[in-house]
Amino acid sequence: MKFMGNKRLIFLMFGLICFFILMGLTLGARAPMTWPEKFIKDTVSWTQGIFYKPAAAIAGFFEDIRKMRVIYEENKTLKLTLTQYARDTQRLNELEDQNKRLMEALGFTERQRQSNNYIYRIAEVVTVNPDPYNSTISIDLGDKDGIKENMAVMTIDGLVGRVNKVFGFHSNVQLLTDITDTDNNSKAIAVSVKGKESQSFGMIESYDAKTGYLVMNKVDQADPMQVGDTVITSGLGQVFPGGIEVGRIVSIGPGEFGITHKVMVEPKASFRHIREVFVIEVPEVK
């Protein structure tokens, strides 16, 4: 009886296997679909298309928004990077320009040490007075640095002015363009002329704003000066030490009452865009 039960189970399993094989062969060799089947399939596909296209469009819209957001963030980062690059480039150019000026200043002080015993204190210009009737600049050296009133101030090109006010950490410098002859020549500069034949002497008493020249008066008509000669401080006054270049002669004409020369001097130094200056300290004679 047990064998017969197992035999039936084997026949049943064999029958199921044959049934599945027959179904697979039948489905694989099935004839083309009928028109009702085609109609149902087309209807289902069309209905799916109606829902799929709007869904795809909405999904694409949100995908485009996401991409636009990514592009916006990238552009924002690029702009920030470009701004930083431009700022760094400008700073680099400023540092290179400053380094060039300081190297020139170093060479200047080395040459000056060989020609005289003055002490040249380099200072940076921190402010410029915009008032055209009060031509002054402020430098970053003051009383703590040993700066005193009436010390001469120059650039590597030539004389630019004198210290007129001293504070703890900075000083004001009065430029040569503020020289006038309306205060009894208290600001006049005693100068001499280095000519081919001999030296001449005079006083720079004013500045001609129209021509941009310094006006030198009280020059003896007998002095053999010429256009192109160099004008330097004579050291005869109590403010400016001798030997500092002021400018060169551009014209010589009759002075007051026709008994002296009136000489126009083109400044050696520029009074615009001054960055660094030298305050000249004359060592005391012991």
C-alpha cells in the first residue's frame, strides 16, 4: 500500500511537469492577437500616455529648476572667486609697486650717505589735504620717532616741503606749493644755483599755480646763471639743509625794480600721488 501511494505521487508530479511544459509551448506558439485584444491594448497604452506625458513634463520642470539652482550656485561661487582674484591681483600690483619704490628709496639713501652726513627717515603718506589753499600731507612719523618742526621733507626726486606740525604718532608736512610771499617771506627758501661757471644765490618765495613753477627772487643780475641750471638748497637758512635738489631753471626775467632777476624754477619732485617721503635729520655738531 505504501508503494502504491508513492507511485501515485510520482505520477502526479510528472503530470504537473508535463502540463507546465505544454502551457509554455502553447504560449510561445500562440497565434496573433485578435482585434478585441488589440483594442484593449491600444486603449490601455493611450491612457497610460495621457498620464505619462504630463507627469514627465512636471518631473522635467522640477529637474530644470534643480539644474538652474545648481548653475546659480556655481555662478555665485565663480563671481566670488573672480572678485577675490581681482582683489588679490590689485593687492599684488600694489605690493610690487611699493617694493619697487622702496628699492629705489634704499638706493637713494645709500647714495646720500656717501655724499653727506644727513639722516634720512623714510615715512609713508597717510592722508592728503584736498584743500588747494592748504597744501599739506600727513605722514606716519611723529614725536615718538624724533620728528621736529621745520625738518625738511623730500622724495627721491627732490625737495617737497617741511614739517610744520608734529603730533605723537604722525606729522603734517607743508608742501612747496603752499609757499607765498604774503607773510613777509617766513616760508621762503634760501637756494643756490649750480651752474657751469659759478654759483648764484636767491630766495624761492612763491609758487605759481598756473605754470606749476616756483618763483625765485633776489637774484643778482650779475650772477651768470643759465636756463637748465640746477637749483639746490643753499643751507643758509635755518630750515633747509644745503645740497637738496629743488628743481631746474626754465626762464630768467627782470625782477622787482629791474635790479634783480626773477627766475622760474621747475620743481624736481612731483607734488601729486606722493606715497613715501624722507624726513631729513641733520645731526647736531658736538
